[in-house]
Amino acid sequence: MPVIRPYFEEISRNKPSCIAFLIDQSGSMAEGFGERRGRDLVREPNPTKAQGASDALNRCLANIVMRCTKDEGVRDYFEVGVWGYGATVGVELAGATEGRELIPVSELYEISRIEDRIRQVPDGSGGLISETIKFPVWVDVKADGNTPMCEALEKVRGVIDRWIARHRDSYPPTIINITDGASSDGDPRKVAWQMMELTNNNGSQALVFNIHVSGNSDAPPILYPPTSDGLQSYAKQLFEMSSTLPNKLVVEASMGGLPVGQGSHGFVFNGGLTDLIRFLDIGTRVTTMTDLRSGR
């Protein structure tokens, strides 16, 4: 019987994986991102963190669906869930309910709504023209209340624990947390560590990645550090509850031009909108791995 190394599991319809997103919807997310970095698909040149985060997450979900789409339709290589936390804590995907918080990708495709968005594109003569595009939406903009990160992580931990029990031989779940501040209901590290200890039959553990988004465009972002040197307060806290990127994911991300190396953690602090988009890309690089592309 062949030996499969950790994080080298096949991803197929028979052995799907799981991606869970947590998005901070507290009142502070209504503040602006600060100076815009790059050309991003957003409604305003300088969006709020809530708007930018929801747009980036919707873009990421659309990419997951696209990567799972074959000639005969959308294949269920993944189950996907989204939780928001602010004034309330709960699932954000239509069709998700208690006991069914994770949605197969094929169903994810069916439950989006389509909005018209305007973006600026070059006109070929040095200027810009407006272009209308169709943009799928799963997660709406919310910004109210505190930051009950512990409660949100605990809800997700229970779901992930049950998912691994049903998929002992599958590539482990990836959990991506988007926030702009410290938890308001305690130290979130304990529950994150409990989630990171959830292990499949192959020794692969659930991966927890965290990004802190900020409107402070003066301070440079901290991108995928290998150590917590120089980090303070909740920056260090978030680093300590972030998984080291598996070697295979480092290779995939490096091929995509992302600034990662051996020992990098799935962690960004003081990120702008472009940093968030790239972070979601690296966190879901598993959706482009060769085991997925094999077509099973």
C-alpha cells in the first residue's frame, strides 16, 4: 500500500476537501482601507474594509467554483462554508443551516446572485473607459457590533471536527480568518490551536490562516513571516494561531509569484486590499494543485 505524505492527499469527488472562511463584520470594518493598492474589483476607489473584504471573498468563491468547473459541470472537489462575526455570529451562505453549514461547490454555484459592477479599463489610447461586468455575490457587506472571534472560531471548530470524522482520508480543511482587530470575547488562540490539532489518518492537520486588514497605509504590511520576532499585542496573538504553510503549498504559492518560503506562516498583518486578495489566493492554492487537475 503506497505511503502518502502529509498534505499530499488526492483531492477528488470521492475524497473532497473543505474550505471555511470567517469574516469580521464588526463596526470598525465600516472604516476605509486607506490608500488603495493596485487595481481591484471593488465598487469604490477607496472602499470600506467591510466592502473590500466581502468583494475579495466573493471573488475568491467565484474562483473556487471556476477551478472546479469541467466540461460536464461543476465537480464537488470541495465543501465550502462562510461565517460572519460582529453583532451576531452565524453562517453567511444561503442554503447553509445548523447541521449543514458546509455547501458542496456545485450548490455554491447555484446560490449566488449576480450584480452589475462598473470597472475602469484602458481605452487603447492612454485613457480609461467604464465597463459593466457581471459579479457573483454570496457574502453581503455588514459592519456592526464587536468582534466575537472566539465564538466564531468555536462554531467553526465543531463543524471542522465533524467533517474530519467523516473524511478521514481527505486533504485536511483550510480555515481562513479575515479580521481588522483584536477579539472582543477573550483569547482566540486556544480554540484555534484545538482546530489546528485536528488530524486525518495521514497525519495532516487542519490549516488555520489569519489576515489582519487595516486602513493604515503608512505602516508596511507584514507578509507570511516565519517567526513572531518584532510582533506585539494581537499581531503576535494572530501569528501564534496561524499554521505554517505546508511545503507543497509553498511551492504552489511561489509558482504564483507570492512572497513565501520555507517556514512561512499563513499570516498577514496590516494588510491592504491587494494583500487580502493575494492572501485568499494563497490560502486556496489547494484548489489548483495537480491532484485536483488530474480530473478525477
